Amino acid sequence: VYQGLLENYSPDNIGLYGCSAGATLAAQTIARLLKEQLPLPAAIGMLSGAASRWTGDSMYIVEKLYGAELVQAQLDHPYLCNADLDDPLVTPAASDEVMAQFPPSLLLASVRDFALSSVAHTHSRLVQLGVDADLHIWEGMRHAFMLIPDYEESQQAYQVIVRFFKKYMGGRD
């Protein structure tokens, strides 16, 4: 799909984003594009997901808060079954070389998001490696809250997303 977009659009006019597992897939796509030596999109958005493994304190805190078995579900998830978690195509944050080449990155999460630790870790790695990265965290919201458009906080998130992509996407073609 991305190669098809490149036939008609400059990478400066392409933005890539995903929410939850889609955010992880977006980060994995950047790693794949680097491996294939394709031009990167102008910017990436990772919403309630990240380039890091879904681990850290937030999973355990949210598990206790909601009584869900989130931690074990993430560890047992078949999507990564038999995958090498140190492969940057699986976990882009496992490679400084890959992360240092990320396009400008937007990361969104909330304090009750089980992915918050991974989002925060991804942001700190990107900033440490010199990548322009913005982090926005909402109080009191749950994982992927921005998928519920009736929330005022979702409307705020949409405004942040639009401003971010307008800032980095060229509009030159």
C-alpha cells in the first residue's frame, strides 16, 4: 500500500498513524521501510501504542485498577508468538539505529492506559536519539479513549493530531 502511495504522492505528503496495536504496526512499518530503503513518511502518530514492548508499570497499575488480566493477555498474545522480541522489525525500540531514523513522531496516551509505560519509553528513546517527538497524556482516560468521539478529551486529541500532521506534512504535491 505504501509503495502504491509513493507512485502518486511525495513522502512529504504522507502521514502514518495507528491506535493501540495499530500504533505498534505503524512503528513496525517504519522499521520495515528503513530495511527496504524506502523513503519515510513525513510523520508518524502512535496513539495508545508504541515502538516499545507493551510492558512496564502501567500494565500492572491498570490491571489492578480494572481487575482485568491485561498483563497475562499481553504476554500470551498470539500476534507475537515465536517472534524474536529483539528484532527491530518486531520491536523497533530494540534498535537505536532504527529509532534514530524515525520521522517526527506524535505519541498519545492517558494515565489509565495500560500502554502508557511503553508510550513514555518510546517517547524518551526518540528524544534521546534526537528525533522530534511530541508526547500528550490525558488525565482519567482509558486505553484508546480517542476512539470514542463523544468524549471532550477525544476532541482535544483530534485537534492535537491535526495540528501535528499539518506541521510536518508538506502539501507540496
